[in-house]
Amino acid sequence: RAAAAEAEVGAGEECRVIVITSGKGGVGKTTTSANLGMSIARLGYRVALVDADIGLRNLDLLLGLENRVMYTAMEVLEGECRMEQALIRDKRWRSLALLPISKNRQKYNVTKDSMQLLVEILKEMNFQYIFIDCPAGIDVGFINAIAGANEAIIVTTPEITAIRDADRVAGLLEANGIYDVKLIVNRVRADMIKKNDMMSVKDVQEMLGVPLLGAIPEDTEVIVSTNRGEPLVLKKKLTLAGIAYENAARRVVGKKDFLIDLEQPRKGIMQRAKEFFSGEE
């Protein structure tokens, strides 16, 4: 299996702990977490996804693992089970594991110390990437979720409300000692950018002053993949959004110069991808 064959990719490198945040809800943090995590696992790295949204966990649904949640991080912290029992290994790619913080009906107060402890346990299990799916808002849930991270990815959409929230989050991340921050602009529509009805990716990036990791086009397949519990990047025929997520994942692991290996991609696919960055047709 590819995952087994490449299991030692990047072996010996220090574990990277990356929080995926936005401030504003509904911009695509969890979708981004699922697709980046799955893509990086498929590149041969050992990846742990931590769903830090205590009251409203959704990452298990996007990965199709909701029926396998037996234990959560809360049971680990209380000594009721081992971390290995709480981790849910993806059957499609064994190098990917999910750790839900709590079950839906539980109301636990996760502290910064407990989040740091969970991250340390995952590091000791030799995960190479730990992605923390941060809850919306900038209250105590946000502060706790970023406690164990040393890098961040801010997800925003080209809307002024989302950009203002993303700007606030960027400042809070810096105030909490996280300086390695990248930007993903989600739900970009080239047709609206052309008509000047939507800010281009370049505009958003310049407003926030955060290095760009990727631009993800608006894609109706996101809804389909969510309902099926299958990340976009697993589709046999990749959509433009799926390709964009894979490209972003490659940039995360440091593969800056790469070729998209698609058999006969539909006409203009690379040109359309360029539009999202420039806002040109």
C-alpha cells in the first residue's frame, strides 16, 4: 500500500503542530483540515487531526468516521483510556488518525495545559503533522486550541466580514507567540472577480499581509463530499477545488515546485487555476 511504502517520508524531522483557524464561522476550516490532512497522509506522512471544537464537532463527519468514535481526548485526560484507543485510524489511509476532543453532549472545559499535554502525547507517538481544527470565534476555545501549536493556517473567504475576522485572528496569533502564519482563501469565484463583484485573492492577501498558501475555488462537490464522508482529494476525478487542496498540501510539506499529474486534464484547467490568484480571466 502506498501509505505503508512511504511511511518513513520525512522521518527524523520535528513534528509540526499547525492550528487551522479563521475567527468567522462557516468559511471552511473543517473542510480544509480534512482535505489537507488526507492529502499529506497520502504523501506518506503520519498525520493526526485534532477536532478542538468541543460543542460542535464535525471533522468525524467529513472523514466518514462518525460511527467509530468510542473514546475521546477527555477520556484520555481522565485516565479512562489510552491515546491509542481514542485515536480513530482512517481505513483508507492508515497514516491518518482523528482525535475528537469530546462527544457532542459533553461540556468539558479544556485548558491550555490539557491541550498542550495532548499534543505532547501525539508527538511521542511519532506523528509528523498535527492539525488542530479550531472552533470559530476568539474566546477561550480559540485560546486553548492554539496553545499547543507553533504554526497556523488562517482560512478566509473574499468577503469583508470574513477578512476583518481573519485580520483580528492574525493579530491574536502573533500576540500568543505564533508567527509562522499562512493564508488560504476559500470559495473564490473567477466569474465574480472578473465583474469586480468579488475581491481577488491578491487583494485579500494584500489586505491581511499574510503569505498565501492556497486559493480554493467555489465548488458544489464540497457539499457532496461532506455528505458522503469522503474528502474532495479522494475523488477519482479531481475537481478544481480538490486540485487546489492537494497543491496547498504540497506547499505545506515544502514541495514548492511540482507538476499536477492528471491524465488529459480538461481544457484550460491550469489557466483557470491562475485566475484565482490574479483575478483575471
